Amino acid sequence: MCKLNYRAARILISVAASGVLLSVCGAQSKPDKKKSQAAYQQGQLADQAGNRDQAIAAYSEAIDADGKNTAALRARAKDYLAAGDRDKAAEDLDTAVKVQPGDAQTYLARGQYLAEIGQPERATQDFTTAITLKLERTEVYNARGMAFSDMRHYDNAIEDFTQAIKLRLDNPEPYKGRGIALCAQGKYRDAIEDFDAAIARKADYEPAFVERALAYTGIGDFAHADEDLSAALKLNADDVRAWRVRGAVRERLGRDSDAIADYSEAIKRDPNDARTFLARGAVYARPQQQRYQESLEDRDQAVKLTPNSAEAYIARGSSYHFLGQHDKGIADRTTAISLDPASSLAWTARGNAYYLLNRYTEAVSDLRQAIRLDPGNRQVQQLLEIAEAKVQESSAAAIVKPPPADTIAVTLPGSAPPAPDAKPAMPSEPPSEVKAELKPEPGTPLPAEVKPDPKSASAPEVKPEPISPTPVEPTPPSNLKAEVQSVPKAPSRPEMKPQSKPTSLPAEANAPSPKPAISPANRQSAIALYKQGLALLQGDRLAEAIEQLDAAVIADPTLALAFNARGYAHYRQKQFAEAIADYDKAIALNPSYANAYLNRSLARLDKLKLIPQIAFAVVGHALACLPGESPASPYRR
């Protein structure tokens, strides 16, 4: 009897315990939708108040109460993404898709997440699924259009943006998106119309002002681009991209100081962007600035920020050449080649450096490699042919007799007067660069100055006020499409110190023209006219300068300086035949006139259309890439 009662008691206890467990399990499996919704609403309020951590906690409570609350999962994923926790964000969105596979809003949210993390292909799939699930709304088509743009499927993007506009005419977003896609296709005027429409619907739409500015640069309207960028910065002074692009635009407008100020503001806000350092460095080295040391510092910083960038090394090599540190310049170009041996530009840059330093054999080797990598580059091919001719010329050069004893002895800058039996030589040509993306006008050679030997019996030439020699500079960047098509002024070329031991001069040096007797009054008058012409040259008043220099050579037909200066003025006007003729006359009058040889060689090259594309070819000014830039490029971001 006792045993029976004991067994019955155990059975009753077991049944009671099972009932309790079943009751608990049943409570856990049953979602509390009311509690979940209340917690979700608390999370929404916390988000609105900017309390992200509190919002995440509330959404977590909502999800614990109802695991199928996809709204809470989407909201928590958004906050996780904003907090930088991509893994948790992806997990929440994937869970939301699993528990509610027919929820179009969840596919839209996951598509937006994928687009944000740079996976536009997967994003378009989710956007398409959302549309298939009948979520045909303007924001879905707009989001898919942006993803298509990131994939460079611009026709598909334009189609989606157009559909988004049809669904809601007052939404500025798809107008801006379609404008970006049109701009990428080079349809700048159509793009401007779309940006106009976006701004008309939202007057303070700052990104649309920046995009319209880029479109204006595509048609060469830099003045309107500057206005739009200034308006954008009034709306948002922290837009780094607007500062960068306005710096590039102002550079095209010839406002170098303003460009430097804008680049400096961009650097202040984002000190880790190597492109901006390259851009400012390029402006520092322009003829109007001549701030070569500052240019080197900027380019050196770009190398530190992007040590694997061939472009940064090419640009820094340029600065070393500007400062006369040619070994370092060649070393940087060599490093650029090691970083990107498939870069035709890197080989071309070093080849041009060798060529302009009269190291023709090495130039030929590099230029041949550049042609192998870019066989369609006619400019490099032409320079290669000239370099090959120089090599043959050097090997077959005949010894040239020294100039007659009555030739004026001169002291060139940085060298000792040649010995009586020394063979004069053409000096090394200086390093210079062009802006590869911008296709700038040719560099401009400058009149050089020579000092007469005090012991010479001939009347001394007066040393004029020199025009500061400056090399042509690159513009950075880089991997971007060209933002601008031209530059406002042709940059100047530098002079280099000639070798102290010249070797040979061209044949015409042996037969200098006889110099007629010039009265002291005419001589002084010619020098005064020459100085006036030189001052006009410095002010870019070329036609007036030529008039003064014409008068100078009439007053004194033996004044080589005046012929060289007038040749420079003709060169600046792209009158290459007249420039070469004047340089010939200056050389005939003064066979040791080093800069006249340099200027003539540059004029001959430019006559062949070589210099604009290849003289010290370099990328650098990334900010020189305005029109046609890809929406996926850093400028779009």
C-alpha cells in the first residue's frame, strides 16, 4: 500500500512538472506582437532623438518579443551599419529575408545596404526583386538607377531614373541621378537641364549644385561652374569635394592663388587625400607661382600617403628636376616603373627626362618600351625618332672648329668662361612636364641672359631683367577622366645650367655674321627698347613687345638678346617659323648663346606637335579631371 501511494505521488509530481514546462515552452514560442510593436516604436523615437545605442536596445527587445518583426530587423540593421558594424547589419537583413521572403521592403533595405558597401551588382538583384513584388515606387527605381550608374550601365540607369521621375515628378533625386548618368556619357547640356530641374524642386539641394558645376566644366563654362561651387559651399562649407573641385575650376580660370586656397581648405578637412596634395603641388610649380620647394613638399606627402602610387612618384620626380636634383628625379621615375611596369606613362616620363638631359641612348630605350605598351601614341613615336636621330648624330658628330678669336667671350650662369681652345657646346635642355589629362598648350621657352666678359674688346651687352624660368607642371591624378579640356595659359619652360665643359656646337657656330659698327647712341637706344620689350613680355603683352623689339633690332642689328626675346614672343604666339628665324639670327650673332639654342630646339619640337603631349609627360593633378568623370570615382563620392 505504501509502495502504491509512493508511485502515485511520483506520477503526480512528474505530470505537474511536465505541465509547468509545457506552459513555459508554450509562452516562449508564442510571439508577443503587441510588446514587439511597442518596443519598435520606442526604438523609432530613440533614433529620432539621435540615441542610436538606445534605439538598438529597443529594436532588440522588439525582435526578442517577435522574431518576425522585419521592421525592427531592418531598423536595427540600419543602425548597425551607421555604427560601422557591417556584419551585424548583414545578419539582420538576411534574417529578415528568411522570416519574411515576400517582404518587398526588406529587399529594398538589403539592396540599399549592398549599394552602400560597394556591391552594386547584388544590390540591383534585390531592387529588382522588390519591384517584382510590386514595390514600384520612385525610391526603388532611383536606388536601382544609382546602382546601375555605379556599374557604368548608364542606359539602364537613365531608364530607371526616367521611370522614377514619372512615378513622382516632384522628387529631385532621380533628376540628379539621371544628370550624373548623362554627364558620364558626355551629354553635358542634357545633364545641366536635369540638374536645373533638381534644383528647381529643391533650392538648397547642395549636391546638385556640385554635379551641375561638373557638367558646366564639360562644356568649358568654368565661370558658371565656379558660381555653382560657391553656392554649394555656402550651403555646406564642409563639403570637401566641393572645395577640391572648385580649386581645379579656379586653376582653369587662371586664379592660381584662389586654387591654392581651395585646395588648402580641402586638405584641412581631409589631410589623407593624396590627390589634393598632388593638385596643390602642381599649382605651386606653375610659372605664376614658382614655389618649387612647397610643390616638392606636397608631392612628398602624396608619396607618403600613397607609397604604391606610380603617379605620385612621377610627380615628385618632376619637383626634383625643377630644383636641379636630377638624380632624385630619375630615381623617382625608376620607382614609378617598378611599381607599374605596364604604365606607358611611367616609361615615357623617364624617357623624356633622359632626353631633356641629353642622355639620348637611355631615352631611346625607355621610349621604345613606352611604344610597346602604347603603340598608338604618335607623339611618343615622334620623340623616339628624334632621340634615335640624336644618338646617330652623336656617334657621327664631326669636331667643330672653335669660334674666331674676335667672338665675344661670355660667362653663362653657373659656369666658368670657356678656355680659348675649348669647343663650345649646346647646353642641356631643361626638364619640363605637361598635364597629360588636360592636354595643355606647349611650354614656353624664355630668353636667357648672358654676361659679357669684361676683358672683351667689344662693347658689353647690358644684362636685362630676366623672366623667371619655370617648368610646365602636371595635374594629379590619376585614374579619373579629364575634368577639364584646356588650361588658360601656356606654361613656361625652365632654363638649365649648361655643362661647364662644353663639347660641340652646331655648324652655324663657326661662321658668325659680321657685326656692323653701331654708334653708342644707337646701342643705348636699342638696349632701352629691348628692356621695354622684355617688360611687355613679362606682362604677356606679346604684340606690343614685338613692336618694341622690332625697333630694338633696327637700332642695333647686332643685339642678339633682342632677337632671342623677339623669337620668344613669336613662340608664345605659336608663330614657330618666325621664332626659329629669330633664334637663328641670335645664334649667328652670338654662337655661344646657350638659351637661343635651347629655345630653337624647343620651337622645332613644338612645330612638330611634340611638346604638348609628351615633354616630361606626367599625371598628377587628379583634380584636373572634371568633365566626364565616372559616378564611381572619388569625386562622385
